[in-house]
Amino acid sequence: MIQIPFEQYQLANGLRVILSPEPRTPVVAVNLWYKVGSRNERPGRTGFAHLFEHMMFQGSSHVPDTAHFAYIEKAGGSLNGSTWLDRTNYYETVPAHYLELALWLESDRMAYLLPAMTQEKLDNQRDVVKNERRWRVDNQPYGDWDERLQMMMYPPEHPYHHSVIGSMEDLDAASLQDVETFFRTYYAPNNAVLTICGDYDGAHVKALVEQYFAEIPAGPAIPPIPGALEVAPVLGEEKRVVVEQDISLPRTFLAFRVPPYGDERFYAADVAATILGTGKASLLHRTLVLKNQTAQDVAAYAFPIVVGAAILVVLATAAETVEAERVEADLLSALDALRTVSDDDVTRAVNLIAAKHLTELQRVDQRADAFSMMTTLFDDPARVNTEIDRYRAVNTADVRAFANEFLGADNRGVLTYIPQSAS
Amino acid sequence: MTSRATPAVGAPPRLLPLDVRTHTFSNGLLLACVAEHRVPSVDIEIVVRAGAALDDPPHAGRAAMVAEMLDEGTTSRTVLQIADEIDFLGAHLAISAGWDSTVIGLHVTSERLTPALEVMADVILHPSFPPAEFERKKREKLSALLQERAEARLVANKVLMQGVFGAEHPYGAPVGGTTASVTALQLADVRAFYQAHFQPANTFAVVVGAVNFTALALQLEELFGAWRGHRIARRPMPPAPAVETARVLLVDKPGAAQAEIRIGHGAPGRDTEDYFSLLVLNTMLGGSFTSRLNLRLREQMAVTYGASSKFNLRVHGGMFWAGSAVDSDAAADSVAVVLHEMKRLRAEPIDVAEMRRAGQYLAYGLPRHFETTEDIAAHLREQLLYGLSDDYWWRFVDRILAVTPAEVSAAAARHLQPEHAVAAIVADRNVIADDLQNRDLGAVILTEIQT
């Protein structure tokens, strides 16, 4: 049983706050989730939530232009942020006596980002983001796999259809006015969750939060997520895309629409993904890599996303001289075997998930992020402690039923990368 | 209204020394243990002092293959049985070879320690090196090497190390080997390496977590006590070849979206007297977000998502490298910036404020790196592997903060060699080649991708 202590409360301006003590190491993790992500972007502005995230590090009214990173690093802290489909998070882990510094920085940019915003900063970070896209996607073999899968598995009107990093064209179109509008719409205390986890002084932490965040006014009501959010539980067909790239080995991705994260059937999907791809004894590894030796490497992953439907992805890279068709056949065969999965496979997977969960919660930064996530997505920080029970409740019948319902030919996207033909 | 002035800060907390208990078994195996009962888990690292530094270039990849093979079968368990047992226990067993060591690491809840330890001991003491698994592993490795040719960042790393160390030096080939060396690898080589180097007197165990020291020592005695072996003679490492003048190794990747650039040269070993000065120096140059390389290339010039540098110091010598993935048409500029900053650190007096920022980042950041049982085990491993003093980590903060500008300057003079550096660039030649020639960065040599 996991019983991480925490306390939850809310400021008058709507900011939800989670406090979770951990006196073991003299560090404290400060974590902020804003409930805005790529799903909130309007057409023609893909990648904007992520570009905006970059802007949040460029200074605010009381924080000089280049000082944000310097303040934290000088304090011996680490920091970063990330943008995802459902949210944007900002986090730092600092020595315990620097908690106030972290709260000052986070509150200043939540309240006073705009006065410090300039066209020059926007242009500069636009270039940084374009280089990030080149580094992560364009100059990497198979680099655009997630972008392509999202396009295949969600219709164009669905907020998950476009990629988080966005297109070069849309990034070029982003304007200072867009920055202002986005900030005023989404970067408000009523759209945020603040978690403080670590070695903080219990007697003073609330006063500090009050001091720095209470004066920030609530923002207007958050507009609904744009687009058509509902999708059919299954794709209704098989879709296929083949991409030629400068690579040596073909790689095949299969994607399936599954219930969204939070739905109780998502846990069966996640257990299925673990059965398929985690560890040497996993279904895909022992069949494709060890036995058939048709794959070089395999993986499986269920995306924990909440709007309409999530996706489960399995992938395999062909071993040398093996054709993509053979790899796909082997993948389909293994997925079929999931319909009659054994108790052992299910138990193994649940044990692996439980162990991973426990390990992750050992770090205050991951623990803080987990609290922010459960509060933002489900308004329930206690889920940090109870989430593992949902996994333990998944039984063999659940996984078999899941496989039967969601892993069929009427619900898959097949993305295959093949080496460029010699011209 | 709240004051928005930068908040004041109090005194930093001290990292308290951990209670490390040690025991040497009669066969020479050393145990170092930290009991930490606040989490119900245990991290164990069994570390053999043998790694890729022992692979001469024709045998590059041998140490890594030994590591890969340990859990591919023992005298009583198949590869699947090993994986099954570990997975069912919710444990994690990871085995890998680095330059100076092979680490067999286990992470498990304390209540399941005993059965997990048994499997761990089995793979270390009784690997069977099954021929069929070896052939499979070779094929996997060769496929992986083939795949790596398409990854510009990996190609750049490999071209750099070969450029700096040449084809005759163990550091010139990656830990995992090359297509040629892995193709030539025989099972007999792998067994021989294991037999020669996996000796109790050449091995130590680090255990951190919810354990009782006496009970643990008894358990390890039971599992490892019968392990007999011999002492290993230390082998010297050949010196890195001298690089007379700087040169640029260019690998053409038609259509590449970016240029991967690397600049590097040889470095001293981990026991260098300049260690703390080098840490501070590197943090200033390219070891943090606010380092010179990252601020210049990313925040000012906006030609990259990130730039960094590192001194990779091993038991015998090491390598310095700086690198980034940049706009193709900024490749020459970026190489020039790196060399320029290296020269500046040698030529100009060290700015005290800049140095202090770097020192504080390292010193005050230390507790963050001691959060988990895994963290603590890794630090204890480093201490034992490199023969550092018992109080090394508890004195780390003071020693970093005591580094002076003169010491950083001296370290730069001794250990940064911009005039004798090798640059490796993987990019679309049509976009950058002319630019490189006109820059006085050294001779430009077109190089084939080899992995």
C-alpha cells in the first residue's frame, strides 16, 4: 500500500495547491501544471503551446531577460518544462532553503510575463524551437512517427490530430498578439495546479504560497477545447501509411484506439502494453526477438491522454535482411495471442508496473509531477496513492476482453518506414 | 502588494555523511553497504573492474558482449527463465559494460531481496554463454550498428573518438564495438574475457537500502563465498596519439536537416589533481544551461536547441568533447565559437562571478543527486571504482567551493587544447563544405560513415 502524505487546498483565485512533505533529503520540488496543451491550439497555430512554454523562460517584470535559468542554477537547482497534448508543466528542484526563490520565479511569470515580452525574444525562441524540431524529428530516423500516428488515428477536427511540436509554417506564423492572447486565456491561477514536495518548512510554506500567489487575479473562464472531441471507440477500418527514409532497417508501428486515460479500461490497455513490450520475457520480445529473430528491437506503449480516446502503440524494427511484411505479420500474430493471454503474463506485467510506480515515486520531482497530474486531470491527488490499485484490479479476463475489443483489424493504423529505394 | 524583489536566502543545509559499512570476504570480494530504512527497496551493484578499456581495437565490443551474455543463460537457467523470475519479483536487473567496469545492478523491494539475489549471483557466477544466444546477440548488435549509420548524432560521436584516438587505441572505437570488430568476435574471446577478469578480488559490491548489514554479509557469503579466483595484474593504457594540428573530419549526410558538430581531444584520468577545477571549468564552458556554449549558440545565436561539453575521465586517461546539433549553414560558425570559447578560457583571466555560479551549481546541487537508493549506490560505486577517499562526497561541496580562479586558469592551460583538437561534423556537404574550407579551422577531411 502506498501512502504518501499530502494536503490539498485552494486559493481564492482558483489556484489549487498540493503540499507533500518529504524530509529525507534537503531538497524541494516545485511543480506547476497549466491545463493547456497542444489540444488547445487553433488551426494554423500548431506548436504554439510549446513555443509559448519557451517564452515563459525569457523573463518577466521582476526577473531580467536571461536570469530565470541563472537564478536556479546558481542555487544548485535543476529546472525544465515540457508541453504535451493535455498540459504544459514547469518544474524545478532546488535545495530546500531556496523554496522561496522557486515560488517567486513561478509566480512572477504567472502574473507578469507580458510586460517583459518582446518581438526579439519571440523570434529568438522560434528559431530555438525550429531547431528542436530538426533535432528531435527531422534529423532522426523514424523521427516523425508520433506526428504521423496522431494524424492517422484522429480525424482532422480532433484536437489530437496535429503534433505537439507543430509545423515550421505555423511556427513562422506565430505572432506577439498570439502570445498575449494565449497568456491571458490560459496562464491564470484558476487554470493551474501548484505542487510542493520535499523538505519544506510546514509552518511557513502556506504563508509563502499566499505571499506570492494570492494577489494574482483569476483569469476568465477557460474556453472549451476547440474541435470535435468525441470519436468512435474504434477507428472502423485499417489505415496504412508507408514512408521512405534514409535508413537501413524497416520499422513498423501499429496503433490502436483505446479508451482514454482515466477510463477504467485504460488500465487494461496499459497492462496489455506492458505484457507486450516490457522486459526480455515480454510477448513481443520473446517471440519476435528471441524466437523468430525477425525483429531487432520491440516496444509497446499506451499514451495516457484524456480527450475522446487514447492510443496504444506497438513497434518493431526489422532485423537485418527481414522484410517489413514479415515483421508486421509477426506483430499481428503476437497481438492475436493476447486474446488468450495467460495469467502468468498478466501477473508479471502488473508486478512490473507496480515496481516502476514505486521506483518513480522515490524522487520528489516525479512525485510532485504525479500529484499535479492527478489533480489537473482528475481533481484527485489521492490517486497518486490509489493508482496502483487500479492496475492490480486488472485480471486476465479484462486483458483478453480488451484485446478482443480493441486490437482488431477494424481499429488499427499501420505506419511503416522503409529504406529509400536506390535512385 | 507583495514585494517582488528577489527573495533572500538562508544558509545551505549540509549533506550528512552516510554510515558506510564495509567487509572484505576471504576471496577478496569487497562489500560496501549503507542501510537506509526509510524506503522499502534495495539497490545492489556488483561491479567488476573490467570494461572496454581492456578491448584492443580488433576486439572492440568484447567487454560489452560479455555483459550482454551474462543474462542470456546460466548453467541452471535459460534466458527466459532469468527474465521471468526477475520480472515476477517486480525487480529490475541491468547489466552493462563501460570503459572501466562492468556493472550488474539489481533494484528490488526489500521483502523480495533473497530470491532476486539468487538470480543475480547465478548470472555472475555461472553464465553458460550459450552459442545460439551468442549468435543471436551478434546479429542483433550488427543490425543495431547498421541502424546507427542513419543517426547523425551517433555517427558524429564515433567519428570524433576515432579521430582523437586513432585506429590503434582502445578509446578509438565505441564500447559496443564496430561492424568489423563485432563480426570477428568469437564466443571463445567472450569466455576468455569473463574467465580472466571476473574474479572476486577484482570485484566489489555496493548495497544501499532496507537491509541489515550482518544478515546481508552472511547472505553474500553464502552466495559468493565459494567464488575462487586470482588477482589481476593491472595493464597500462597506451597514450593517446598526439594531434599535431587541428583538423575537421566531415561526413556527408545528403539531405540532413542539421549539422551535428563535435570538437574533442584527449584528457587526463580520473585521478588528476585538477579534478575539481576541471569540473568547475567545464560547467562554465558547456556543463549547464547557463554555460558559455549553450548561451552563445542557443540563446544568442539561436542556431541550436542545446550545446554542451564534458570531460570524460576514466581510470587511464579520457576524452574531452564539446558538441551541438546546429543549423547546417551555421556549422562552421559554431565550430569557431566552440574553439573561441576554449581559447578565451585559456587566455583571459577567469571571471570570479561566473566561476562562483558554476561552483554553486555543482556544490549546492549535490543533495539532489543523493535522493534515491540508486543514486547513493552509484556514488559509492564511483568512489570505490576510482579509489577516492571515504569522505570524498562529504568533502565535495567544500572542495568545489574552494576552487580559485587561478586554479581554473591553470586547469584550462593544461587540459583545454583548441589548437590540437579534432572536429567531427555530420551534415549535408553541399550546404557546408565551402564554408568550412574558408575558416582556418584546420584541414577538412572527407570521411566515410563507418559504424
